[in-house]
Amino acid sequence: MSTKVSESTGYVPNVQMSAFGYAIAAILVVIMLPALPIIALAWIVWRVFVAEDQDESSYESWRNEADNEWGRSAAGLDDEAETEENAEDEAEATA
């Protein structure tokens, strides 16, 4: 007993599935359109009260990074602080 398998039709447009997809998209648009003002209001409230401000990639963010320890060490500013501390320690030791 063998099962007959039809010939492959290849990649051709499937009209039924396309129609079903367009119908679902239309239903979603009809449902979501009245909810659009509510969604927009919720997004605005979230942005104002919940979301954190993201630093813009600019000179200002680079300057803010230089204030933390990694930024100071990357900029070589820790070496200056250590040199000043060593000079103060030596001055105290000699005095």
C-alpha cells in the first residue's frame, strides 16, 4: 500500500493564507485604533515618571565618565593623585 504524494508546486502565492493574514491585520487595526490614545498617554506617563534619562553620547557623557574611578584611571588622573600623596608623605617623613 503506497501513499500518493502530489507533485510539488514550488513557491507560489497562497491566496487563502494571504487573505487570512489580511483579515487578521484588519481586525487588529480595528481593535487597536480606539486604544491608540490610551497607549500614547501611558507611554508619555511612563517616559516622564518611570524611564531614566539616557546620557547622550557627547562630550558631556565623556566628562561624566571621567569623574568615576575607571574614567580617572583611564585618563591618567590617578597617577597625579598618587604623585601628590607620595610628595606629601615624603614631606611629612622628612619633617
